[in-house]
Amino acid sequence: MPLTHSVGLVEGREIADFVHCCHCQRAWPVRAAIDSHLRGEKALGWCGKCARPCCPACEARCVPVEQMLTNIEAGRDELAERPAFSFIPRQIEG
């Protein structure tokens, strides 16, 4: 999967690259995120399950935006993590 990334344009000119949180889709200018990291501040986190950048608020839980929408459609809490499924093979008679 490619890194979620976008470009801001004003009158057809590129003004900034943006990186998005893999969970809530919040966007940060890449330059601002790098500058804050160099100052010792934490602007972006990292989700080990998604292997993508995320905002500090979403770093403690892994609920991608697609899962949030699925949860809402299914009537579950929107921040519920992915439900666990297991496959139990049945014996084939024959």
C-alpha cells in the first residue's frame, strides 16, 4: 500500500506536501512535521499494524477509517477494533 499523501495547490502552484493519519485522515504539511520532529516535538506517530504514520491521538489504538465506517454501518462503537475471526475446518466425509 502506498503512503497516504497529497499535495496542496494554490492557483495551480504546489505549495505543500501533506501526510495523512492512517486512522482519522487528519493531514499535516510534511515540512511542518519534520520541523517539529527536529525541535523534539511529536507531530506524527507510527502505527505498527498499518505501517503508516498516524497522529498522536490515534497512536494508542488501531482503527483505520475504513473500519470506523464499517463499525458505524454495523451499529458497533465506531472506535471498536477489527473483530476477531477464526476458521475451524470441518471434516469432509467421503
